[in-house]
Amino acid sequence: MADEEKDRSMELQKEMLAEHFRRLEAAPETGEPVVYTFVPGNLTELVRSFGALPVLPEINALQSAMRGKSQAYIAAAEKAGHSEDVCSYVKCDIGMSKAGNIGPTGTRLPKPDLLLLSYTGCFTFMKWFELLREEYHCPTVFLQIPYQGDGTETPAQRAYVARQIRETLIPALEKATGRRYDEEKLRESLALSAAAEDDLVAVLQSAKKTPSPIDAYFGAVYYVGPIFSAFRGTPEGAAYYRTLRQEVEQRAARGEGPATPAGRLDRQKYRLVVEGPPNWTHFREFWRMFAEEGAVVVASTYSKVGGTYDFGFRHDPADPLGTLADYCSGCYTNLNLPSRVAMIEAYVKQYNADGFLIHSVKSCNSFSAGQLPILREVERRTGVPGAFIESDLVDARYFSAANLKNRLESYFQMLEARRAGAAAV
Amino acid sequence: MTRKNVLDWAFEIYQDLDFGAARAWLDASPGRKAAGYLPVYAPREIIRAAGMLPVGIHGGGERLEIIKGDAFYQSYICHLPRSVVELAESRRLAFLSAMLFPATCDVIRNLSGVWQLLYPQIYVRYLDLPQVPEPEIAASFWREELETLTRDLGEVSGTPATTESLREAIAAFNEARALVRELYRARREAPWRLPTEELYVLMRAGEVVPLEEFIEKMRAYLAATESEPGRVLDRARVVVVGAFCEQPPLGLVKTIERAGCFIVDDDFLLGNRMIEGDIPLDGDPLDNLARAFTRHAVKTSTLYEGDPEGKHRLLREKVAVARADGIIFAAASFCDPALLDRPMLRAGAEKAGIPCIAFQFAENTGQFQQFREQAGTFADSIKLWGGA
């Protein structure tokens, strides 16, 4: 029963993705417009309200890595003059484009009709689309999302984003798609987003239970897939999250843990909070290192990179452009470091975590720069021991399995010893 | 004042990791305050208008031993933030009442958060530069940001900026920028008169002293280059690109020039000439500052290029203006803006037949033999065969 229910949401997601990539492949014939944009600050509801199909280059890069294709793409980009020092997502994407733009599922991705550069929480995004513009020679529209440097989105910043959407983004979408802006359609979509967000938050917060019915890092990667990519604000997206929530609630009621590469994780020895994106080239091997030790992740920051919903934000159909501004502003990497520390601290406390782990990736300065001070500050505030491990997003040269496993095992031993010490007192 | 006088003064300040010149200014009158800023661009006019001394924080270079800074940053992050943290953790920056972190890259952005965590008593502001290509929307946003900064620094200094003090500051920086432009023009015309190792330390000193002193020294140096013109030399004229944030060690600048090149344009310390031309003094000063940046900022890797051909054209134009023979891409290791831009910039230059070479450095690089060989071969190839 449990497996059938789990399979239903996974099947749904597979069907949704397959259909999406099929439509993308057929777009040059069907005439469906295509908009490339980024996960943080993606305006999927708006893009789709113009009948356009979104393409998320980071998703393509990570899926290429999971299918073992990223290394060749990175090598091609480096051969073309890209530095070894820069983001491997960018190089994977550039390499994929130069190799004929065959997407991770094996279907050809269409050229974009518009590059929507949502400049949200990542400097590299700007360079990435300047580079992609050279590959595709298509219009680019720039949307600047002010960073929450003081820990809040000010009214002026909100107005700035809404103004850009109204005065530059919507006209650019109208021109690229040949369709007029339809605010009613956008509102309907935003209402579907809010419903899906309610369900996603219920799923993520189910990890407060013991045992946790989900893994909120490795497992959450699958859970956030539809809402971070092409399906936020769609009926199929909303249906997916209803199904997922039911499955997770039923699993929790049965006292079961999540499925992992090492089998179902019912006996959970360590509850962890994780900061930073996962490695994608060895995703299952990496996950297995945790699961085999009985470690379940109960909360993660990476699962908030495409939107932070568990602190209350929901898309609001009553204020379409304002709510899109709020959404973009609140994406995790757009938050300053004190806000990130506060979020992690809250997770450690609310989810009753035994430990806190940072997985630092070479590629992403938006995440990585400042993680060591974050580690110390979270330890200071919570008293929970932290650990620091390193690899990369999609460049396998920086994934050292033996080193990671060694460090993780040492960390778990330390948690065990600490627990034994506490019990002895 | 002789050339040597100016250069001795500049070199001493450049070498001083304790910021003695800035501290001396603070000590000269009770209640004075200083505000630090990271590269690349900060509106220093607003700092001055609030009665504060703007102090450029450009890292510790090769002179600073990193003891604590490495504990804050992973090996795959550029060197600048670890030396800046080292300066702070060793109390060398304790004289600053405020720190401004411009939107240069994610490392500098996140460094603002590190500051917020480590030094909560200091005023910290992330300067979210306007990036959108539509100048009116950009200027309106940037003006709001400038207004907030003006108000906040006024509270820090206790001397809120007024329309008059802002105009005075704009006028003073107009004068300084005009002299910087003149020095760069003079170097383009006769690079043997203004070796870049000299120009660089003068510019660097100007980052930490009161503006009046910098202006006086620039004037004196300019006059000295007329009266002491030096010997005319024939070397390959090069533009150096990519060192706008983390600064190259002085040894690298010397190495390039001693290997047979004249640097006739560069982007070192770019913030001191980020705005081209004078900023108007009439009307609302914050409006003028905002419009100057959104309409007249120089093109660089930290700002969005709205023109699809812009990256390809940029170095062709720079080379033409500087009458350069070639381009040296010199980026700091792990510098996202410079390294991500390089393929686009280089493609444009090479399409135009401009010889290029590329290398990476760190501010604490101490070995220059490899650079000497690369730059020397490059210069030889240009001089002997007209191209690399």
C-alpha cells in the first residue's frame, strides 16, 4: 500500500515532466513560445499566463549530472575558454547548448523566444544569460530583485520589482508570445500556487514528527521539483501536491520513514538540518552515506531556494504583481546571512535536530561564501554540533566519495558519543 | 613637490596596513568618523557629505599574513574576503564606523552578512546597484537607495548631509575624477612618463586619504611628469582587464611593464572613475548622483550589459582609444565576474584581430616568473610579428 501511494506521486511527476519535455521538443512545430528563466525568482504563473513554456537551465544541468552527462558538457565549455574556477551549472548548460541542446531526457530543447533573466540571489545568473544570449541570439529581459541586505523587503524595493514586471517584463512577454497580458488568468494561476504551497508546507513540516516520514533534503529535491520548475500555478501541479501530501500524511500515520537508496528509513538515529545544495553527479551515493548511518534530514535550506513558504508566504491572487515581487524577494539565496542563520536556528530548534551540516559546493558563491561563519553562529546559538563537507554541484572532479564518507562517519560518531555523554549525565 | 616626494608619500600609504593616514585624519579633530567601502563602486560623495572620511578597503595584498581569515573562507573562494576579514579581526579596521558593500559579486554581497554577524556595532550596508537597462526605472530605484544611505550615514556621523554638503562633495569628486582622467590620458599619450607602478600606488593612496590631499598629490605628480618626462621607450602597449576588484600585487604590475609592455589602460581601482564625466551640480544632488550612475557608469563585468553586442565591442573600443597593441586578461582566481565575462570579451577582441593573453593571480601572489615569461613572450610577439 505504502509503495503504491509513494509511486503515485512519483509517477505523476514523471508523467508531468515527460509531457513538458515532449511539448518543449514539439514547440518549434506547435508554435508554443519558450521562455528560459531561473529557479530562484521564477515567475512561472506569469510566463504560463502567456501560454509560454518555461525552461530552467539549472534543472537541466542537475538532471544532466544525475544522468552522467555533465562532465562532457563541462569539458566542452572549458575547451571553449571557460575557467575551471566558475560555476559548473553554467558550463554544463553552455556545453549542452554547444552539443545540440539535447536535454537530460534525451529530447531536443527548443531555442528560447525570450531569456527572462530573473536576477534573484545569484550574481552568476547575470553572466549566465549574457552568455546564453550569445548562443541563441534572442531577446533578453532583465528583472532585478533587490537583495534583502537589511533582512527585509522594503516597500520601495517591492515597488521597484512590481514596476519592472509591469513596465518591462509584461511588454517583453507580450512581444515574445504575441499574446496580451491577462490578469484574471494570472490570478487563477496564483490561487493554484497558494493551494500547492499549503500542501508543500504540510509535507515539509511533517518532518517535525518522529520518525520523520520524509527526508527534507534528498527526498525534498523530488518534492520541490514541480513547484520550483514549470508547474507552480498549474492544475497538474496542484494535483501533484495534493497527492503527495496525502501519501506523506498516511506514511506518518503509519509511523514509517521515507524511502531512501538504502531502503525505507524507519529507524532514524540522527535528525539533521542541512545547509547548501546537494551534489548531483553522485546524488544517490551521497544520500546513501546518510541513510546507511540512519541519518534523516528533517529540514534543509536548499529546499527553499525556489521559494520560502514555511514561514508563511503564499502567492496572493488579490495582488498579482506585488505577490510576485514578494515571492522573488523571499527566495533563500536572496536573504542576508543573519536571516539565513535565523532560519537554520529555527529549523534546528523546531525540528528537534541532533546536528547541523553544511554541504559547501565549489560552484556556488551565493551559498558558499560565508558558510563557515554561519556554521559557528548556528552552533553558538543552538549548542548543536555542526559539520562541514565539500564537493560540487555537477562537476564530478570535486566529489571525493571516500573523503565525504569518512567525514560523515566521524561526525555521526561524534553525535553518538555526545548522546552517550548526555545520557551518562 | 618632486615626483619622488609624491611617490614616497603614496608608497608609504600603500604599504601601511594600519591605515595610519585615515587614523591621523580622525585623530585631528574629535568626533570625526570614517566609512569603509569594498570594491568596486560606492558613492563616496555621500560619505563625504555626511562629514565622514571614505576609506577604500582593497584587501591586504601580499603584505598581510593571513592567520584568521582562512578560517572564514573555503579554498575555492577568492583571496580578497579572507584578507579583509584578517584586517578586521586584527583590529586594523576598528577605526571605521560604517562599512559599505557594493553589489560586485556574491562574495562581497555575503561579506556584508559576515560583517553583520561579526561586528553588530558597525553600520553595514549592502549597496544594491541598479542593474536594469531602463535608465529611468534604474535611477528611481538607485535614488531611493542613495536617500537611505544618506539618512543612515547622517545618523552614524551625527552630521546629516544637506543639499549644500552633497553639492560640495559632488564638486570635489568631480575635480578628483577629472584629474584621474587626466592622469590616465597622460599615461595613454606617453606611458614612459607615467609607469603604471607609480600611477597605481598614487591611486591606491587616494583611496584612504582626504580628497583634498589626493587632489594636491595628483596635481603635483602630473606636473612632475611634465618636468621630468623620462626616456622615451618603445614597448608593446597593452590594456589590462579583469582586476577591478581584488587588486593585483604591485609586483605583478611591475612585472608586466618590465617584461616589455606599457599598460595604457586598466581597470584597477575602477571605482575612482566609475562615472564618466562630471556630475551636474544644479538640481537635486541625489537625483544627479543616481542619474550619473545609471547613464554614465563605465562598462564593466559587474554590471549588466543590455546590448547583445556590447561585450564584443567593449575591448575593441578600449583598445582603439588607448591605441593598444594587445590585451592582457588578468583576473583574480575564482573571480566570478571577470572569469565569466572573459570568453565574451576575448571572443570580441580576437574577432577584431587583437592579440590576447590571459592569466590569473591572487592579491598575495609572490612569484612572478611565470607572468614575466608570458608577458615577455606576448610583448615580443607583438613587436616582432605584430600579433600573438
